[in-house]
Amino acid sequence: MTTRILTEAAASISELKANPMKVALSAHGEPIAVLNRNEPAFYCIPAETYEFMMDYMEDLELLAIVEQRKSEPSIKVSLNDL
């Protein structure tokens, strides 16, 4: 069975266990596929990339809420009324 690997760089679990920082730095900030028996077990990404992805997903969730509420009627409120 063939499996799609979504990165340019790959490393085995054994390599990762032996020297995790060497593996992480070898991709120069790009994601690394960690392989177990030549199948991707997981992907390692730099912290900065992970933080960007989490922010982006949060933005997408907020956008979905905005799109859902866009057709709701608006209510005018005066600051003096609050």
C-alpha cells in the first residue's frame, strides 16, 4: 500500500529517538514526516508554524460564526442606554 507523504523531508522513528534536535534542525524550519516502517506516523513542525496554524484555524472558526450571523437583524443601541 502506498501512502502519501506531505513533506519534502522525512526521518525514521529510530533517527528521531537517537537525536531529536538533529532531525528537527535538518529540515531548516520545514515540516518533517516521521516514518514508522516507511509509513508516516506523525509530522513534526516548528513551534512557529504550529502557532500560525492554530491562529489560522481560530480565524476560520470565527469567520464561520460571522458568516452564520451576517443575515441576522441588527439592533441599534445607544451608549447612553447602557
